[in-house]
Amino acid sequence: MPMIQAVERALLILDLFDEYDTELKITEISDRMVLHKSTVHSLLKTLQVHRYIEQNPENGKYRLGMKLLERGTIVMHNLDIRNVVRKHLIHLSNITGQTTNLVILDGKEGVYIDKVEGSKAIIRYSRIGKRIPIHCSAVGKVLVAYKEPKELKQLLKGYVYRQHTAKTIMSESYFMQELEKVRGQGYSVDNEENEPGVRCIAVPVRDHSGQVIAAISMSTLVARVSDAELMEHVQSLQQAAEEISEQMGFGIPSFHGKEVL
């Protein structure tokens, strides 16, 4: 089925905005889209009429509109797993003081669908809706580690191992070794691979069929959380993930690299 060019362009404009570029001038949008300003102006006006884009009256820049929040709220409400996991994230955050997250796989990236900010957290590593690469994140590793070999091979076809820090995994062979390690120990670690000074841990959440459908994680600062304390947090995450998986219908959870029966 052929794509509608105008629709695709409108969607690509929405994708230009993130936590770093919350507002953009029409010239900036035009340059990034490699489109004439008149074309971009028409697209923006259409999005603006439907409240997916709004214009800041003070500086004339464009930003995402409230309609996206409305649509996103509906999506979040329909994510049953988020309702199940929420209380566990709150409990984990309360007992550890760290930020806890719920992440699902979307294509070749993880997407944060819930988080609870910890009282000890001084970083803003994640946000709901943020996308994160699979090769340099604890959640990404967990979300793909348990896939069948053929499915994993297809997923990684053409995958780009972009470097984020000096510790980022930069090759498929190294990544496959890392995934084997994850399966063996039942949890994953992002050891400053995505952001310097930040170390994250993650464990899998399974559904009734035993498939990994999500990951719960914890973000910590290397300077403030020791290796011993980190392992205590891993155990807390594993216990929570086991309870969540049972609620999702998984009868015999396994978080220690054992085969699911």
C-alpha cells in the first residue's frame, strides 16, 4: 500500500520534537525536513487546526499540542500491564529511593510507558514516552535477550550500534555475548553505556505464555550506589517482576537463566 506523502511529512514533523527540542522555528523545521517553507507552513497549519501543533504567541515558535496528550492518555489507559505494574514501581521506589521504570519494546527501541521518581534521584534519565536504543540500555537487553534466534536475527538486521559513551557496545558479536550473559543471570545491567555516571538494571516481565512483554528497571548513579547495594536492588526487582508476571498469568516464572517449562 503506497504511503500518503503529506501524512508522512506531518508525522515526521511531529517526530522532530523531543525533550531537547521542545520548540522549533519554521525555518528550523524546514531545514530538517528539507522542504520549502511554504510547504512546511501548510503542514503546520493543518496540524495546528487539529491541535497536534500549537504556536507560542511570545516567540512564534511551534511546539506539540494538547491533542497529543489526549491521545496518549487513551493509549496509556488501555495498557493493562501499566495498571498492574504501577503499585510495584511505587513500592520499589519507596524502599530504595531510586527511580523505577516500565518499558516495552516497539520496533528496535524500548519505550518508557511508566516511571516513578525516587526520593534519592537527582537525575532525570527517563520520561514516559521516551525511546531508548536496545544495545546500550538494560531494558533493551532484557526485552530482546529471550527472543527466538530467528526473530532476534531479523530484529538486529541493519541495526546501527551508535556510540553514546566510551562503554557503549559497538558490534553485534559483542551484543550477542551480552544477551547470553543476560539469559544466564536473569537480569541486565547498563554500566554507563548510555549515559556517563548512570548505571541501570532491568529484569523481564512475562505473560501467560512465558513471553517477555516488558521490562522493569531502576536507574542509579554510579557514585552513589555500590555494587553490593546494586545487587540488592536486582533482587528486589526480580521479586517484583515475579509477582507481576504471575498477575499477568505466568505460572512458573524464571529469572535465573533456567528454561521456562
